Amino acid sequence: MTGLQTTHGDTCVWQVSFQVPVPLEEPATEILSMILGQAASSYCPLESDMAEISAFITQRQEWNRDRAKQIKELLTSCFPDWHQAHSITFRCRQIKERDWRESWKAHFKPIEIGKRLLIKPSWSQRKARGGQAVITLDPGLSFGTGQHATTRFCLEELERLEPSMDQPSMLDIGTGSGILAIAAACLGYAPIKAFDYDPDAIQVSRENAALNQVSHQIDFTRSDLEKMKPVVKTKYDLICANLTHDLLKAHHASILGRLKPGGYLLLAGILIEQFPAVQSTYRQQGCQLLESRKEKEWQSASFAWLPR
């Protein structure tokens, strides 16, 4: 982190934050990011129905009443029913970078995925069990660490499906922090390709892969799903697509055009009420539902692709 102001010899930032119900977590994060012109993050405790949306700014004047009003107006236009029943309280508080980093330690705990993966922050002293690969991933300003329900589902399916294939290849669409691709590398998938539209995500993914010593196993690239050709020569045994429902539906041809017949498709990032339409889109293309899970407001699923 560079260019920050210093108070009494310690680096400081300002945290802009507000809370929304979990179903609004992703759009609210995108709206805050758009208004401030930089990445925003979200945090949702496992047992909570509310998500905290945050961004960290280096100059206090970057946040004002006009920007708060813009966020309220955008959320109201997108979710009028919700706004009638809830109000938003914004906070902008100065915090020391040291205190910000320490505060996350209370929230991020080690996560076991099946019998073969342990995901933990660097400060955790948790020891791996026999046969467990350890993934070290710390919370950053913008990207997650596997705490979200949809990410956990994909991780568990990666672990469950791998033994049924012979050194399977994997494509991670919308890689974010790179956690799914890193987990795949630790589980024995190869080759692995991961892409995201956000250049910051690619940088963070590469840093996380280096931290876990799997950089040589993953090809991270910046790409735009909306501009990709529907069909390509290179096919993968398993594809993870943790995307919004509209992208999953609109670009199903480009996603399936990269999957081997008989391969597996993991779809996540879908609200429960949006899932039937997504499932219908892929069922029409020959995708057979294998597993599905509802957690809080989210539904995720794995499919086997058996095109006619």
C-alpha cells in the first residue's frame, strides 16, 4: 500500500462501510466500487443475514454526502422493495493500517474442505492432518478467502470430483483471489487456466499462487468472457464459473464451448430465486444436475455435460 497519509508515525486509511442484506452483497459491492473508482470488499459472518460492504480510501475528501446519496439512489432503483423496508447507515472512520490488518484476525478462521484441503490465514497455527494440503490465504482489501458459501461449494466439489478423473484439467472463470485454481493445483488438476476481467484480481491471484508455491501450475490471464469466441480447440475436464446469473445465462455457449463432453461444470454465485432459470438454460444444452446446495440466499450446483 503506497501513497497513504501518516499520523503520529503510523500509516492510516479511511474505511467507508455500510451494511446490506446478504442477497444485495454483490451488487452493493459493485456500486461502492464504481462510485469510489476503486475495488470494494464485502464481509459476511457465517451466521449473519447481513453483509458489510467496505472500501478503503487514502484521502478523507474522497467520501462525501453526494457519494452516499448516489449509492442510495442506485440501490433504490435496483431493489425498490428492499429499500422501502430498510435504511442505510454509512460510516467513514480513520483506522491505522496495522489495526485494520489485526481486525481481520477475529473473522477469518481455518476452513477444512473434505479430507484433503485446509485453507487458513498466515497467522493461524492450525496444523494440517495427514493427507491434507495447506492453502495459505490472507484477507486483502478487495478479494475473498473462501468464506463465502458459493466458494466453499466449488472447493468441496473440486475435492470430491477429482478422484473420478485421470489428472483432470481445469478452467476457472472469474478467478477473483485465485482460490479455486490454487485449490485445484493442490488437488492434482493439470493443466489449470484461470481468468478474470479485473486486472487487480489477476495480480492478487498471481501473488496468492506464489505464496502457495503453485505459480508454475496455473496460467492466470486477464480476459473478458463477453468477448470470447463460443467454441475453441482447448477443452477442459472441469470448469468453475462463479458468476452472476445473467452472465451464466447469456454466455452459456462460451462456457460450454470450453468443456469436454462428459466433463463437469460448477456454477455458483446464484441467488436461490434465480437458480431455476440458470438450471433450465444449461439443462437444455445437455447438462445433468449432480449436486445442488442452498445456503442462506445462495444456490450452487455441479453438472455433468452430456451433449446430445
